[in-house]
Amino acid sequence: MKLLQIARVGVALIGWSLALSVWALGERPLRLIVPAPPGGTMDIVARVLGQQMSTDIGRPVIVENRPGAGGAIGLQAMLQAAPDGNTIVLAASNVLAETPQVMKMPFDPLKDVLPIASVARSGVVLVTAASYPAKDFQGLIAQLKTRKGKSSFASYSPGTVSQYAGLILNDRVGLDMQHVGYPGSPPALQDLLGGQIDIMFDGMVTSMPLIKAGKLRPHAFTGKSRSRYLPDVPTTTELGYPDLQFRGWVGFIGSSKLPPDALAKLHAIIAKAAQAPAVQQKLIDASLEPELSVDTPALLSETKALSERNAAIVKKFNIQAN
């Protein structure tokens, strides 16, 4: 199976050896900001990529965790640095396409910053505790209908696709479920396993270890095609809910003021590092789908489309941050 799909890798990456040899940004370390706490998925991905990038360019890559405000603190720290390519962010696309819908940012997430490259995709899966009576999606819907007005769904934060998906399903089926927002997946999954919550749309990264351990049961995957990690689990499109598709990218973000030569060199460095076997395996271990793209215009277009889609969902359901 092809692990990496390089979308229009631009000017043949101007030759990796040439690009790496003319990095020419001085001896300063490359600063890689992660807008999340240490130990999480984004932090792990940043460190394994940072280590490989450091090896490739012969300069230190310093991972700096700047969590808070839905990613705004980390992005703002990047924007306050010189836009020369020495300070970039590693994050998921939700910091540009989801969080800004419910939280005011001190910058324009679609004009002041831009996606440099994506290295992986992350999907969302509908899960229940393994002990829940329903064994498949149809059974789950039937069970929830018997609990109309009494059931609940969790999200890992208000204003995220975890809430969007639950609200859309709630609306489409008429389940009258109560939304319960949590500060992250771990506490939400804990209550799901404890029986306080009926269902949850959660990221693959956090749910897969519990699915593998037999503690969670997956009922549907919110992608266009089935997940390589859950080949027997139907997609929401297969089940008749094509509007329940949520699959974001994970990658690098920089200032929209990056000079073209710095952007091209970053494309080359990221592409080389992302294809290293150790990096690919780490992405797979985290239940991410390795998928490389250094097509910045295409990623920006995709992110804008996601943002518009999410804005419509937020408006329809009057979603507000807590």
C-alpha cells in the first residue's frame, strides 16, 4: 500500500540536495511551535519530524510547546517572529478551520497564516463503550431512539467536528440527544466508558488504542473511504449520511509573508523528512494516515472550504464556545 501521496510536489522540489545545501538562513535553530501540551499526538509528530529535519539540514530543530486558546497562542507566537522560515508551527487543520468559528483570534487564520505542507490525515470515528447494547450502526440508532430525550453525546470541545458530527446526526435522525462538551478526548472517553455518555465522534488517534484494547466499539468512520485501521467499519457515506464527513490534515503552518525561496526550501525539507521510514512508522503508530502534500495553494483552498463548511454548521446550530 502506498503510504505517501505527494500532491504536485512543485518544481520537483528543486532538487532536495540543492535545496538543503542552500538553506542559507544562518546557524540559528529551526523553531517548531506546537500549539498543544507536551506528550500529545501533535507533540509526538513534531518531535519525530523535527529530529529527522535536524538530521537532514544539519541544524538543531527546537520543538516549543505553546498550548492554549484553541491554538491561537502558538500561531500568534509564530506570527510575532520574523517571517523568514526559521519559525513555523506543526498543528492540525482544526486550528485554522474549526476553532476560529467560535473563538475570536488576534489574526485572520485564512489570510495571515498559510499551510506550508501536510504530512498526514486524521479521521473521526463514531464510538460507544464496548459494553453498550448496540453492535452496529443500525442497532445503535435503534437503541438511541428508544432513549429519545434521555441519551447524550460527548465532544472533545465545543466548536469542533466532534460536536458538529453529533449535532448533524442528532438533527438528521431526530434523536434529541444532549451535548456534553469536555476539555479534550481523555475525560470524554472516560465518561463514555463509564456509561455516563452514550456516544461520541472522536479522533482516530485517541480512540484507536481503546478500540484495539476491546474497550470501545466503532460504528462508523467519517471519511469518503474506509479507514485502513478499521477496514470492517462502514463510512457514514455508505450508511446514508454523506454530510457526516470530517477528515482533516496534520502539517506545517507558516506566515503568509514567507518569501517564496524560504517556502520552497521548507517544502523540500519537510518532504524529505516526511518520507523517512521512521517518520512514516510513527505516523502509522499514531493511527494517522501518512499523506504528504507540499501544494500550499491547494491546502489553503481546502482549508478555506472547510472553514466555510464549518461556519455554516456553527450558524445553523448556534454553536458557541463555553
